[in-house]
Amino acid sequence: VSSNTRIHAFAPYQSIRSGTNVLYSKMSNDRDTPGSVGNAKNDLFFASPISKEMEPNNNNDNNNGAMDDMVEDDSMNDLAPTKKTLTKQEELLLSLGLAPESDEEKEERRRKREAEMAALQAQKRNNTFIAIASTLAAITSYFWQYTHPIPAVQLLAQLQEQSTPLAQVGHNGKPTIIDFWAPWCENCKAEAPTMKQINNVYSNRVNFVFVNADQPEALPLIEAFRVDAIPHMAMVSRDGDVLTALIGEVPGGVIRSDIDAMLDLNDNGVNDGKGGERPVLPYQMYDAFRGRRVRVDFVPIDNNDSTSSMSSSSAAGAGEIP
């Protein structure tokens, strides 16, 4: 076959004689060239055995059917529900005969937990804000009071307004301090902050009575306690016995020591003056009654009046016990 000859087509057939597969090739000559075999009008056919690779696959239909079955199986697997993998906790619950939580229940529990955590965080923020605000308010109040102190006279007037009613002196089981002061008294004003602090500490266990000696209604009390100088601080026991009087500007430690001694008399009943002996305090300054034991008992003149409506039970203002 010349170089101008080419294969136009291949067609596999089975040889009738030999029963073997042969390939009949149709070849043609593109050009009518001298010396070549065949021409454009004449075709040359020849046969050759077909290799296994070239042998037609008669099982294509069967193979295609198997592939279709596999595709269908895969699609069915995709549509079939997958088996849920259980956690160890769920396996334990099932082994105990308990039903594990559903996905909806888990989601609801998760939302509740997140809501509780959010509420807790909000409460913590509120508490932190309140603590910071309270601290700032306390600091501001302290600096304001430090830079704007209350005048001593105003402070003593406030203490007088908060005084224990005289009718309770000697009757409520508490010792009493009766402090006589005046607006013009420099020692009284110097002593005012100390008395404010002592009042704050002991007000639940001690009666505090502040008397402005410049007021006319204070005259009966001045006479009853024989006040001849101020500040005059009378120490009275729980039974109404006048124990001593501290005169002038007295250190806070001295006042606290006498108060603690009177409280010890109340708590322990030691040296309480029973049997005629007079109770003894750590600090005794002025004995207005010259060693005589004096017990005061205040009675109201008018229930609608205040401290000024009080007087002692005796004409002199203080009953004297021999």
C-alpha cells in the first residue's frame, strides 16, 4: 500500500471460515497516483486478527445495568436516615432505663443556662457599680465634712435635739451623762467633736442629755445639779445616783473610762453602791454634793413639753440620800 493510502473505517466481523475475529479495513487512495495500488474509485480491503483490547465488549449492557444499580443504591443510602451516635452519657442513661434528652430539650437547657449566666453577669455589674458609687459617695461625704465642718454650736444644738428624755434617767437601766454647755463657752465648743464621737459609740447603752445653760428653762436643772461653771458633765448611774462631775474641757479618754466603769457596774453588779457605799469611778473631779449620796428622779410637768418641762422630785431639785 502506498503512502497515499489511508484507512477510512474499521469494522469488526467474525470470520465465517475460521470463526476468529478479524478486522476488515477499508483503505482508499486519495489521489490517482501511478504506481499506487488502487485508486479513488477502487477500495482495498484487508483483514487482520482483532486483539483482546480491540475485541468488542458484549457485556456493556450488563455493566451499564450494574452501574445503574450502584447509583440507585448510593442515592438510596443518601436518602436513608443515618444512625445517631450516642454519647457515653446517653449510653449510661439508656443502660439505666432512662430516656436521654432530645435535641430540643438540650437546646432549651442551653438557652436557659445562657440566660442565667447573662442575668448573673448583669447582677455582678450592678453590684460592682453600687459598690463603686457607695465608695465614691463616702469619700465625697468625708472630704465635704472635712472641708466644711459643722460649727461647734450647731453640733451641740443637734446633740441636744437628740437627747434622751429626762424622764428616762434612772428608769431605763442605763447610766446617764448630763452635759451643760453654752454657745459662748469656748471649752464647750472645743469639746463638741469629742462628745459627738462618744455619743455615736455609746448611744445604744448610755443616755446622753445636753442642756444649753443659756436657756431660761434650764435653770431648774442648773440648780438641781449645782452647776457653777461650764462645761459641767454630770455622771449619773443607772439608778439615778450622781457619781461625780467633770468640769472644763475633759479629754475623751477620761470620759470613756468613766463610761466604761459605769457600764461595768451595770453588767457585773460590782461596786454598785448597794448597802450605802458610794460607787467609785476611775476619774472623779468635782463633788457638788460634798460626799453626800444624791439620787435624782425627774418627773414630767407637761407631757407635751420637752426637756424644759422636766424638774426634779424635790424642791431643791435633787433628793439627798443620807
